[in-house]
Amino acid sequence: MGNVTLIGLPTTSIASAQCGSTVLFTDAIYATAVTNATGNKFNVYDVTGTTLFDSIESATASFSFSQLTGYAFDTTYQVRVQVIRGTEYGAEGAPCTITVIKEKPTQPTRVVSNNGVTKTSIISEFKAYPNPFTTTFSITPIEGETATLFYQVYDVTGKMIESSAIAANEIAQHTIGDNYSVGMYLVIVRQGANTQTFKMIKQ
């Protein structure tokens, strides 16, 4: 007997900060947690969403492409999520496109001109510090990026703890985690076209 899809169950989807992003095949891809769910079914389609590539059921709110077989690197897929509650399956939530890669690309460079003197500068990644942290941590933005920074924080069960948007000129003064309990958290950061994921530990 096949899975029974119940329209009455709540829907969920991949965390918005990960949609449209590029992830390593080993990176965790998180769905927004749903109360009383016993798991999630992640359905992976081709980029158009017309052909089902693979599905995986997880007792948590996350999966990674490394758990699948036959996927291709440097390829964009569409992921939809179904909530599982016991033997019941909810309807698929909103689609999310994700590109999977084997390794991070080499850091790009840009030319900086200062008073007529030209030099080459490496574009930095986000940095989250300190890690581990005891009270709060901060995020260092991409060098020279002026776009608003968005971040989402999840606990180990996949429950979203915090979601916020910070203006570029306020990022340096912004701290995160003051009210968090001791434990590990997943932080997804997006600024402009740049997305990065951190595992942060509060002691």
C-alpha cells in the first residue's frame, strides 16, 4: 500500500535562506520544523520540478545530498518537503531550488584601486566568532558587500530559533545568541549572492 497524503496536515519547506543557494553535497539542508511531526520526506526533482529524482525520509528536519545516489555535481535540483506524522504524509510544501557541488570554488579576487595604486584583494568569506561562544557571537560580512544580511538559526532538531535581517552598516554591532541554551546550532547566512552555513556551539 502506498503512502497516504492527507491534506489536513501542515506543510513545510526548505529554510528560505538555503533556497537559491549552492551547497556542498555533505551540507545539511534544513526544513522548517513542524510541531508534533515525526519526520520529513524530502522529494528531490529536476530543476523544472517535473521529474522526481529521488526521495528520502528522515526522522529529523534535515538531509544532505550525500544520502542520495546518482545525483550530479554542479547541478541544480528542486526540493519539496512533506511532513510525516506517524503513518500519515502531508502535502508537499513550496519548492526550493538548490545547486549541489563537490567542493567550494577557489576564492575569487578583485582589483582595488587606492590613490592610483592598484592591488589584488581576496574576497573574504563570512566569519562567525567566537566559536564556541559562551554569551553571544557575531558575523563578519563579505568584504565590500553593501546588501542587507539575512540569517536564520536552527537547533539540532531543525527548529528555527531566530530569523533576522540586518542592514550592512549595522552588522558589525549585531550580536546573536544571548538567550540561547547551551548546545549546537546551525546558522545560515545570506548576503547578496553569497550564502554560507556555520555550526555554532554555545558552552
